[in-house]
Amino acid sequence: MKRLIVILSGLFFLIACSDFKQKEQLKAVEQLTSEATTLSKDFQSSFPDTLSTMRQNMIQLQLFLQQHVVLDSVDRTYAKDMDTYKLARKKIGPINKQYVALKQAFAQENTRLSQLHSDISNGFGKRDRYDAYIATEKKNITLLESRLNELKKELNALMDTYRLLHPKLNSLAGKYK
């Protein structure tokens, strides 16, 4: 009988200790959810809606210049500008793929965080693994943030190239229309 009382009190003590951690764990998950939401909003606001229109404009201008501009000699600045313009246009496809992948990653992260919050608050799953799960989600959010920053850099480089070269090449095309 004494053994049973000792075992039951030991189990009660273990459960009570995990409940003390539960509040801290819930706060950590809520903070991670807040970070993920902020990053997701930043992601949505930093991606331009006009990317496909910009790509179409670039294709049309490039085709027009290839068909109508015939130079007696190769102008190096024109050739360099056309190469840079063409490479910028080709980067739009990979940027769109990164956008789709990041969009899915943010959705999955939000789902995982809400499930983890639900598990911690209800005491489901392996309680001793909650801290490891929280650490994993922190790493995932850090990774999402770095991928978002890379995408922003690529977008900024693309937009800078477009703003620099499109008006210049468009004015050249206007001479041949």
C-alpha cells in the first residue's frame, strides 16, 4: 500500500512539473506564432503583383528589338544592356517558384504551430518532447526568415534592373516604330 502511495505521488509530482512548464511552452509557441504571422505579412506585402505583367512587357520589348533593330556594328553597351535585360527576365521564373514554395512553407508552419499549441494546451502527445518541438519550430522560422530575405534581395535586384533598362530600351524601340 505504501508503495502504491509513493508511486502515485511520484506520478502526480511529474505531471505537476510538466504543468509548470506548460505555461512557458504555450508562451513560446504564441511568440513563434506571432513571429510567423509577422513574417508572412511581410512576405505578402513585399511581393509585387505586377511581376507577370512585367515579364510580358520584357518579352515583347525584347522580341521587338530583336526583330527591328539592325545595327551595322555591334554597340557594346546595347549588347550588354540586352544581355542583362534577358537575364533579368529569365530570373522571374525561379522567383515565382520561390514565392510559391515560401507561401506553402508559411502555411505549413502556421499549421504546425497551431497543432503544437493545441497539443501543449491539451496535454496530447509526448510532453517530454515539447521543448524539442519548440526548438525545431524556432529553427524553421529562422530558416523561413532567411529564405524571405533572399527572395527580397532577388526581387530588389530584378526591379532595379527593370527600372534601369526598360525605359532605356523602350526609348530605343520608339525610334524604330
